[in-house]
Amino acid sequence: MNNKKEKLSLLSEMIALVRSDHDINQREYDFINAMAQHMEVGQEELEVLFTRKETPYTPPQAEAERILQFHRLVLLMNMDQQQRPNEMRTLKEFGLRMGLNPVAMDRVLMEMHSYPDKVLPPGVLINIFKTYYN
């Protein structure tokens, strides 16, 4: 992922997800910060995202990147071991906006309960999406 707008948009989605029903806790902040570092987004740029209400949406171009972003969002949602209705609705809206298959997303959200800490292994997630795209 080389596009700066895309990176900032993805981080903004993560911030919006955790804000959808509560304030961001330290664990969620640390996760978003780690993702920003991985994406080579500076601390100052990240802090600006936390103060903005909205950032223009720039979806990932590659399908694999969109699925990866959905996985990040699922991980983030499960940081506090709770799936609140607002978070679930926001997560699904983001997935639809990225063009992901709604049936595959629902299956991911059901299957995650079968794994410790609701962390669905990446291979399982990819296979779910493959099933619905073939």
C-alpha cells in the first residue's frame, strides 16, 4: 500500500469504528498506533486523524487489501472482547463500502466466536472470502 490518502483513510476507519460506541481505550489506541507505524504514517499525522471528525474515504484498490482492512477492523472490534451493536453495524457498513461480500462478512463474524479471543486466523478469513467469490 503506497497511497498516503489510502493509508490515512484506513486509519480513519479504525478510529471511527472504536468511536462508534465508546471512547478509545489505551489498548485500542496502541493497536491503531501500531498499524500507523506499520503503514509508515507519522505520529503527528495520526494525531490529526484522532481530532478530525471525518477523512475523505479512499478504499484500498486491491481486493486483498480490502479483506486485510476488514480483518484489522474485526481485530480492533474484539480488543475489548465485546461486540456492541453500533460497532457491528459500523463494521458491516465499512465492509460494504469496500465492496466486500456481505454473506462472507457475516460468516467471518460468526466464525470468529470459534477461536480464542475471537481472533480468526488470516488463512481461515481468506478461505471464507474465497468461498463466496468463486
